Amino acid sequence: MKEYTMQPMQKLARPGRAMRNDESGFTVLETAIALVLMAIVGLGAASLFFYAVRYTVSAGDRELAMAVAQQRVEQLRNVAFTDASIAATSVAGTSTSVTRAGRQYTILTTITDSNVVNGSATTKTITVLITPASDGATWASTVTSVFGSVTLVSQRTNQTIGPNRAF
């Protein structure tokens, strides 16, 4: 009787070629694919970083624009109701420019008289619109966007004695 012995099968590295025991590691194709995938992930992370930095700067500009608007409204609140600086303006308002922290802002102030009694206004509506002039971001120049220019509206009333309070 003839004896059969089993011999171990050789592992194939590529079709038709036996793998030697001293060959190990990645092929050039596997390495190239891994590098391409890592480059795609790296570019995605870099674009997220750029996006975050850009919109953090824009948020700081919006914050400074809000401070400029609050300062302007406080200036108008601290003058007398009959002062010429809070006289009614045209529909277009009055425009001035101011520079804060190296940024230039355009201030559009519109004052309208309302609730007129005996020919004089008893209420004034003050609207202050701040538009950053030195920012290249879209929100800065587009008033209709969600992150558009800062607008504050305030009302002032005249301290008068009503008709039922005359003694």
C-alpha cells in the first residue's frame, strides 16, 4: 500500500506566484490608497478649521457692531427731548462713520416723531442701523441676511403733564 503524506499548501501573494516567508508589509497600491484617504480626511479637517476661524472673526465684528449701536442709542437717550440732535430726520436718516478697534462702521440714525399732541411730538422712535464697512464677509454688507447688520430701535417720550393732572 502506498502512503500519502500531506504537504502544506503554499500561500499565494499574487495569483500564480508563491509567497516567500520573508515577504511582509503593504503593497504600493495599498499604501497609495491609504495616503489618498488620509489626504481627503486632512483636507476636510483643514476646511472646518478655516470655516471656524472665519466665522469666529465675524462674530467678534457683530459683537463690536452691537456695542457701537448701544453707544449711539445711549448718546441719544441722554440728551433733552427737545434737543436738536434728536429732531426728526428724513426717511433716509442721517449717516455717519466711526472707527472702533481698527474696524470702520457706518451708523444710520433715523428718528421719527409720533403721537403728536397740539403740534408737538410726545414720542420719538429712534432707529440705529450699524453696518461694518471694513469687513469682507457677506453678513456685513447684506442687511437682509440672518446675520445682517445690527439694528436697535428705541422709543423716547416727552415728560408732560396730562390733561387730567393740571392743578
